[in-house]
Amino acid sequence: MAKLKHFRILNIQHFVIFITIINFTSCQQRPTSLKNIEAKELAIDSTATSEAHIATFVRPYRERINLILDSALAYAPYTISKSDGTYNTTEGNLMADLMLSETNPIYKIRTGKDIDFVLMNHGGIRASISKGNVSARTAYEVMPFENNIAVVALKGTSVLELVDYLVKSNRAHPVAGIQIILNTNDTVHSISIQGKPLDENTIYHVATSDYLVDGGDDMVFFKNGVSFTTLDYKIRNAIIDYFTKVDTLSPKIDDRYYKMD
């Protein structure tokens, strides 16, 4: 009887060991591999319908955002366009002037220096400002990009390259704080910055877009900068800040950049 008892115990032990081994091997992770990738294009057009419960959930947020974006900040008595002038335009002048006015105090506090002039790119302005109320949505239409304002310290010789680029580009790239006068044959008659003639040995602080600092629009002259300062201040935010401070937008085409008759 004792032998039978020990036999049963031995069989039970073997069974437990057997089950344990099976469980252990079955729980081991087998290597997996990617065999196939499938993709499906889902068209989003006029036939797409919204889910009612999602639309209900989103509605108060959408209404709040639209209220903020469409609230009038200023007024434009006429359409302000980047295409209404040859060497400078109403919209280009507005954008460059407001960048100078909104950015200079920030740069002055951080560095103790003033911004001498501004250069933007004509293509960066994406929409005209229509006659009527001007809102934050207007700023998003004019400047939909997430570009930040940067300040580059350029030696006067690099500023000459900058002016040469403007003359050859034959586009009304927005500028402020600098005056460029051309002769009738498109050679440079004079360059002045903050009312003073350009000095090739002077360091000038130029506010622009981080996109242009990186060589956008082939503005490679910024690569020769003595120093670079990123203000973490979006151009769009500068536009909105300016809109909130003024009542009426009335930029004019002027003599900041022109050709003599």
C-alpha cells in the first residue's frame, strides 16, 4: 500500500512538471515580422457627413474660436494689397512697419540695441486685407505660416549684397527703416538706414523671418550675419498685436524704395 501511495505521488509530480513545461513553452513570445502593409485612400469631400455626437461636442469650441477670430480689431478704409506698387506696396509697407514697431521694444530690452531696419519677402504675404473690419482671422489669412521673427546683425558690406538682391529680384519685398533710391538705369543711387548713409563698416541689426535667415527665397546674404537672435515671437502674433493697438489701417506707397524719373 505504501508503494502504491509513493507511485501516485510520483505520477502527480511528473504530471505537474509536464504541465509546467507546456505552460512555459506556450507563454514564450514568438518572433513576429511585418509581412504586408495595406493602405486605403479615404476621400473627404462634399459627400462626407459628420457624426452628430462629434459635431455636438465640438460646437461650443468652434463657436468660441470663431468669436475670437472674427472680432473686429481695426478697420481698413480701402483694400490693402501687396500688388499695388512696383517697388513698395501698401500691404508690404504695413507689414514691415508693424514688424519694426512691435519687435524693436522686445529686442531693445533683451540686447540693449535697436533694430535698424526690416526686410520681409513678398511671397510671405498670402492675402490682401479687404476694406472693412480687420480681425485676428485676417492676420491668419495674411500670414498662415508659423514663422518667428529673427534679428540678424549684418555688416554694411552684407547690406550691400542685400540691396543688390532686392534690385535684381524685381519684386516689392517689404522693407522699413531703410531707403533705397535707384537711378533710371536700375543702378543704386543711394542707400540710407535710419536717415543716415550706409556705412560699410557699421553693424546693422535687421529684423526678418527665421525662414529667410535659413536662406529662404535665396536670401543667402543672411548667412554672413555676425550674430543671430530668435525672439520666439511669431510674425502673425506681431500683426495681431498691432491690429489691437490701432483704430484704422492706412498705409501708403512712399519713397522708401523707388526709381528716379
